[in-house]
Amino acid sequence: MGRDDEAERRRLVPYTPATNLLWGLNEAIAILLEEGLENVFARHQRLAAATRAAVEAWGLEILCRNPKEYSPVLTAVMMPPSHDADVFRKIALEKYDISLGTGLAKLQGKVFRIGHLGECNELMLIGALSGVEMGLSAAGVPHRSGGVQAAMASLEGAKTQNAPLRAVAG
């Protein structure tokens, strides 16, 4: 039996496997199953609805015009004409340490994206939306205030419909 045959029999690989990624994946799956996939999907829908409520209150446009096609994991926000989304994102990052997604391809500079998926809860989202609203002001982007309050009202409406809200305090 040659050296390569022995390595194959023992399932050895010619590099250091990324076992930490596999352990992380295992833990992420355990967290999802503990919460329950239906609860995860419902949470993503609640957070998405709250984000869209904030965007609408700011008087900005959501890139997706058909509500049936809204994403439960991110919201793309159109910038007003003559305002660059990448300039806004840079100012928001520098002043408030919030990282927002960029517009891709033909949307570069025209939209910014707010993610609301994964291990994100209502308190985290309200913090992020506060950073966006402060960033809009700091960047001189025309908008109305009150987006954070609209998001909070959306989440409170979800709470009264027996949709559990969860936040972790340390």
C-alpha cells in the first residue's frame, strides 16, 4: 500500500481542514433548531416589516415596488436624486460605526441595503435603524424623522398579534 493509499484510507487531507468552520456551522444549526425554523422565518418577516415601516416614514423609496416580492432578509433603500448612497454609507460608518450594504452593478451609488437576518433581534434592528436615521441627517440626505418610531410601532403591532419578541440583556 502506497503512501497516498494509506492517507486516503485514513481520510487524511493534504491541508489543514477548516474544522473551526464546521464546528461553527454545527452550532449555527443547533441555534436555528432551538428557536425553530418557523419562528426564525417569522422573526425575519417581523424585522423586515419594521425596516420597511422605517424607510416609508423617512419618505424614502424601497427598491422593490411589488410587496409580494419584498425580501425577509434585506431591504434596499433608494437614495434621493443627486445623493450618492456610497457617500452616505461612508459618513454613517465613520460617524456611527454602522456598516450598510452597497448597491451592486447598475445600482452602485443609488441604493444602500439594510440587512435584517441571522442572529438579529428587535433591539439590534432598532439600534441599526437609529444609526441609519442619524447617518441620513449627518450626510444631509433629505428625509423625514420618525423612522425608528415607525419601526417600533410595527414591532409593537407584531407583539400584540401574539408574535413573540425576543431580546437578550447581558
